[in-house]
Amino acid sequence: MACAGSEDGRHEGDGAGRTVAVVGISTSPTCGVRAHAELLTGGLQRAGIGCSWHWLNRHEPSLRGSRAEIGAWTGELAGELGGPPAEAILLHYSVFSYSFRGVPIFVHPVLSALRSRGIPIVSVLHEFAYPWLYGGWRGLLWATTQRAAAIEVMRASAAAIVTAPERQQWLRTRPWLARRPVALAPVYSNLPAPTGSRAPVGARPRVGLFGYSYQGAAVALVLDALAALRAQGSDAELVLLGAPGASSAAGATWTGAAAERGLERAVTFTGALPAQELSDALARCEVLLFADTAGASSRKGTLAGSLASGRPVVALDGPRTWRKLREEGAARIVAPTLQALAGAVGSLLADEAERERLGQRGRRFAEQRMGLEVTVRAVKELLEQVRAPGAPAAA
């Protein structure tokens, strides 16, 4: 476990200037929520807000071991938050990290430890409730228990931050949830800027996909579009960028589907890469895809990373497509059909000038609409609200 003052507590503030305690849990070494929290902590410190770091990296796989691990950490946490006191707690909440096999049994003990200090809690709600009618009986169990946990989370919170407009609306319209100020702050890229290296002259054109392991990834559609492009004479290859790699379950799905279409040599994996190498790999692609059938949502870090790379993005349209992305032309959004996807990718591969224009619009959008500073401002504004007289108190 990593707590303030420990070797891993890299973000501890400078004593008297400390005002925010950053709290969260991870269940794996590669954790997007922890990366998000680390970047946000750095941004807050640069904005003059001191931070202490209180993060548990879970290791125990069994229920008994998990209970003991969480119990030890919450006991230490209550003591750490006792002094010097922070002005607020910034809780990073991804519900599965507070769960055992998807059931959020550790939400209550963590919130009890935080509430015991009497400090306002601002919750960054990364993932807070599994969708209904998805995943069979197990999905139903998750959806029910995670909504029940959300009741306690919102009661304990003085304010919250979400990453997508539909989630902001959802929280505001559930009559069974406590009413709290809810700010919108899209997910930002956790990758550094690319170094500027491009693919060698004469290399096969690369169509990259960052985020290929989503449950909603349109595997068949993407591969059918690649096959259509190659049937038209293109030598394009599909590069699946980043984790989890070819040896994963998701990788096996893509590999098997590619083999069925005779595309074994046209699909490659980078596997997990250090952040700078991954950023450079995105920038070496002629076109990047966002292939989630739900649409290009502001809550997807892979979308933010793709746009920030400066390469043109082609995204499938869906029910959660972000309206601002469409309005500002930051990506080419297409119907989830073979003709539309292959046509959009093919036209961009044939037009270098348009690739550059679209890539530049995407990068500006990522900086202005999805940048770290957007979230820093949202946190600062909520901190002012929860300190103001008459601010909502945690229940």
C-alpha cells in the first residue's frame, strides 16, 4: 500500500501549504485511474494546491485477504488524515476497485474512515454503476449493488466530478441520490506529447487502434473495413496499440477474427509500451480509429490520447458520441457500417493534407476541451464551493 510519507507517496505537499488529501484504490499495476490521479495531483500542485497521497494498491485475491488488506489500510488512513488536517479529500472512485468480484463491499469501510475526519469529500467518479441489462445475471448483480453503493457515495460527498455529460445528467435526475454539485471534466490523456518521429518513407500505411480491448470494440467491422481497403489495392496494416497485447483474451479475439479473413499478416500488436513509446507509436500512424460501438465519449482516455497525438481520428458514431466532438469537427465521425468506415479511412489515407488538418483540429480539441487544466479548474471551483458557507454537508 502507498500512503502519504511512504516511499510511493510521491505527491506529499510542503507541510503548511497542504490542503487536499488524494485517496484511491487500484487493483492492478497498470491502472488508468491511478495515472489520472497522479497527473491531476501534479496539476493541482502547480496551481498552488498542496496534496498528500493516500493510495492502496490491492494485491490480495481472496475475500478474507481483501478484507484484511482494506481493513489495515483504512485504519492507517484514518490516522494519516488526522493531522496535519487537509481542507478537503479528493476521492478517486472506480467502483470495481472497491469491490470483491464486482460487488462493492468495501465502499462502506472506506467512506466510514473518510467521514470520521469531518473533512469535505469531493469525489471524482470514474466508474460508479454498471449498466442495466448487460452481462446476464452477473451484470444484474453488479448493477444493483453498485447503485446501492452510489447512494452512500453521494451522501458522503460534498461535491462530485464526472467525465461525461450523460453521467452528469444521470446523477442529477436520480431521485434516490443526494443532490450535490456535479461538475463535468472530460478524461484527459495520460501520455506525454510525441517526440515528432514519423513512420519511415515507404512503410506500409498504418491504421492504429488505441483501446481495442473494450467490450464494445467493433472487431468484425474494423477487420471487414481493413479487408475492403486491401481489396481495393491498399497495403494498409492495422496496428493494435498498447496493452493488453496479443497474448491476452482480447488479443486472441482479434487474432482469430483476422485469421478468418486472411488478414494474419495485416494485423500487428505493439503490446504494453512505456508512455513515451506508446505516444510515439500513435503519432506514427497515418490514421487512428476509435471503434467503441457506444460512440466517442468524453470519458475515454484512449480517445483523448488519440486526439492529442495530432493524427486524424475516425470514430464510430453511437448513442454516447460526444456532441462537442462532432460540432467542432475534431474527429471524422462515421456511421457504424462497412461502407462508411472503409470510405472514411480510405479517403484520409489518400489525402495527406486533409490528414494534417484533421489531426491539428483533434489536437487543439484535446488541449482545450480534454486537457488536464480543465479538470484542475473544475476541482478548484468545487473546493471553493465546499468551503463556502452553506455548502452541502456529507451525510
